Amino acid sequence: MAGLLRRPRFMLPAAGVLLLCLLAMFPSAFSGWFGHGDPRQCSLDNSGLGPRSGHPFGFDVQGCDLYSNVIYGARSSLSIGVLTTILTLVVAVVLGSLAGFFGGITDTMISRVMDVFFGFPTLIGMIVVLQAFAVHSVLSVSLVLTLFSWPILTRVMRAAVLETRSLDFVAAARSVGAGPLRILARHVIPNSLTPVAVLAGLNIGAVITAEAGLTFLGVGLKAPAISWGIQLNTAQQYFTEHLNLLLFPALFLSAAVLCFVLLGDALRDAFDPEGR
């Protein structure tokens, strides 16, 4: 770990992710750097105005300060990314461990369900399921994204468990009379988590992109929620005249995804050098 902290390839995206987390947790501490700092304090007199003193990103079509809205948009976008990844990890660890450790009919059933999801058009499935929700909140969008995200991490967890269960310390635990559930919980799962945990950083970036895409299509988060996807959805009608409405949310979204992807790549190379 000490060697990892000395690598710029890890430290730079880690610093970016830390900054994004601070934006999401304490948006008011950053939004007040310019202007009034309130994303809901709007005036139609400022509708569509470009960058100016005290308002470096300009104003949206409702006359709201765009800088404040972009800063507050980090909370919803990152919340969905983190919550979806946590839920996906829980499902992947449980199902992947059961499939890899017990094998047989358990493995067959879980693997066939995964094959169904792998063969299903993900975007269409997300749109259809989201249409069934009356309220499109951070939780509901996260649940739908989890529904279509778990198979990839589950397959990775299954492969790691298959490798771990054949190691000597597992055989030693069996020889002293440890039961299968105890072996699975105390020995197999802790020693199989690394590849799945490393992929979590990559998964967060992918989820943030997916949420923005769904919201851009009008089936994700809905106003009065504030997110980068909602801002991009609004900008598609006006960006030819007001480029700032599209530019700044897209820059923050791209930077967030890039930070998580680079962090995931750095962790993967650090913990799995053979995979480079």
C-alpha cells in the first residue's frame, strides 16, 4: 500500500475522487465560491445569460446559477454511482460465492440467470423497468441499475471463488472439521474479494455514465432533483444558442468518470500485475 501511495498514476485520480466526494457531501462549501451559491435561487431576468463576473458558468434557462447547479449535481450522480456499486457488490459476493463454492445445481441455476441478463439488451431493459416506477429517485434509479449490473461482477466473484476453494488452507480447514458455511465465510470470501473490489472503481464510473444517459433520455431522475444528467437533458434543447448549458455539466461528468476509471485501472494493475 505504501508503494501505491507513491505512484502518481494512483494518487492523481485518487485526489480527483476525493474532491468529487467532498463536492457531493458538502456542496454548499463549494457552491458559494462564486455568486450566491444557491442552485434554486433563480430569476428569469438572467435566463440563458453566459459567464460573467461572479457567475463563471452563466445561468440556465430558468435563470438559476449554473455553477451552483453543477456543484450540487455531483451529489445525485455520485450517490447513484456509489449506492449502485455497493448493492451490486453485495449481490455479486453472495451469488458468486454460492455458485463458485457449491457448484452443481446452484452454480447451474445462477449461471443460467446470468446468461439471460447478458443476452438481454441492457438499455432497453432499464428504460422499460424505470417506466414502471412512479417516482424516479436516487434509490429507484440505483435499484434498476443494480438489476442490470450484477452479472458481470458476479461472474468475476465466481471465478475467484473457484480458484480459492482449491487452495491448501481451504483443504486444511475441511480437515479439522469446519463446516462449508464457516469455510466460505471465514476463508473463501475474504480471499476472493480483491478482483471484485478492484473492479468497483470502474463500475462506479460506468454507473455514473449510465445514470446520465438514462436521465438524458428522460427516464432517469426527474426535476426538482439536481444532477448532471438532468442538466444535459435540459441543455439538448438550447445548446446551439447557449453552449454553456451543455459544456460545463458535460465536463464535470467526464472528469468524474475519468477519475473513477483511472483509479480502477491503477488498483487493478497494483493488485493484479499479471493482468497488465
